[in-house]
Amino acid sequence: MIRPRLKALILSVLIVVACPSVNAQVGELRQNISIGFNGGINLNNITFSPKIKQSQMTGFNGGLTARFISEKYFAMICGVQMELNYSERGWKEQIEDETGD
């Protein structure tokens, strides 16, 4: 009868010998740099209490975008994205004088 420790040792050696060596796949280094711009419009309004006569203000927003993505390994993707934006906001108030005009 084989002792339990010897049995475990023989089983471990057989598993190590039977399994082929495994190597991870490393792909080629791929890098992507993108530079672009973005833009749009803002439709702004605000509510006051007591109510004030006002109209909706249309504003501009826009900016620059830079993105860097690196795919160094098969399943690992790292990246950085930076943006510099401007956004015009506010409201248009209709001011009345003492006569109500």
C-alpha cells in the first residue's frame, strides 16, 4: 500500500510532466493618438421666486479633445483623454422700469 504523501507526490509529478508548458501571448505594441474638437449649443433658463420676466438664452459650448490609447498586451487597454472646454451660460432678464415698460 502506498503512503498518502508518496501518492500525492507521484500524482503531482505526473500532472507536471503531462501538462505542456504554457506561454502568454504578447501582441505588438499598438498606440493610437487622436485630436479633435467638440461643440454644441446650450439652452439656458432659470426660475426666480418672485417670478421675473425673462427669455431663454442660447449659448455656445465647444472645446478641444486629445486622446491617447495604448494596447500593449492582448487583453489590456490603457488610455488617457483630456478636454479643454468653454461653455456659455446665463439668462436674459427683461428689466422693467417704474412705469412697467
